Amino acid sequence: MPDLKTRLTSLAYPGNPEVFALIEKTAVGIHANVPHSTVVEGLGFEGDHDKKDWWNGKRISEREVTAVSSEILEELGCGVAVTGDNIVTKGIDLSTLKAGDRLRIGNVVLRRAVKNHRPCSTFARRISDEARFAVSELNLRGALFAVESGGRIAPGDSIVFEHST
């Protein structure tokens, strides 16, 4: 069997991009798979705890919503709630998004952050060190977003990708 980096590099993202799963972070370390969520402009998921956009004692701007591809999670052998990302996508390679690119999900508009979504030591503890290093090297952790327009989203909703100008 090929090594993890080879398998991750050869992933395909077939079909129409859509929301695969939604995860609300109700408390630190608590991830709930939910049937729908309200996304609030300038805040993120309504059901998230108030420190979800903080890291090492400071707030990280443009980290209102996090996303990861279901294809990556499947290859890593972990469930949709393990990483704690708000949106699990299907059919879109999030590593191709550049800062300022947008995802539209119904009325919700998410703008790709300037900072990359990096796997941390918690990611390694939940999955593995091998996964952390492979995902980091290949920039496949997903993406961070600011919410430009809010609304209600659910699994199965279509995702429309828009390049920034």
C-alpha cells in the first residue's frame, strides 16, 4: 500500500461541491455533528463556544469558520467530528483556495482567510503524528474563513466557489 502522502496527493474530488457535515464546537474539545446551523456574520456558527477562534491566548482574525474536506478525513480514517472543523465539504479541494476566494452556501458567503489552516499537536493526538506531518507538508488541513454574509446551512447544500479579483 502506498504511503499516506502518496495517497493524499492522489485524492480526487469528484462531483458537485457540497456540505457533507456540520460541526458545532459547543465547548472546548466538544464537537457536535448537527443537522443544520445558523452562520452569523462576523461571528461564525451560532452554536460555537466563545473562544473557538482563539489560539495560544489570542484571537485569530478570520477564523470564524473552519473547513476540511471529507475526502481528506476519509483517507486519514477519522470521523467528521474528530478535527472539530465547522464545515466538512465534499467535492472541493480546499487547498486550491487562495486568500480572498469565497464559498457561497445558499445565502452564506465565506471569505478565505489570509492565514493557512495548520494541523497542531491536538490534530496529531486525535489522528496521528504521521497524519499531522503529511497534511502540513501538503497543505491539506482545510481552510479558515471570515463570514461576510450569514444564514442557515445544512448537509447537502451546494457550495459555489468564487475566485477573488
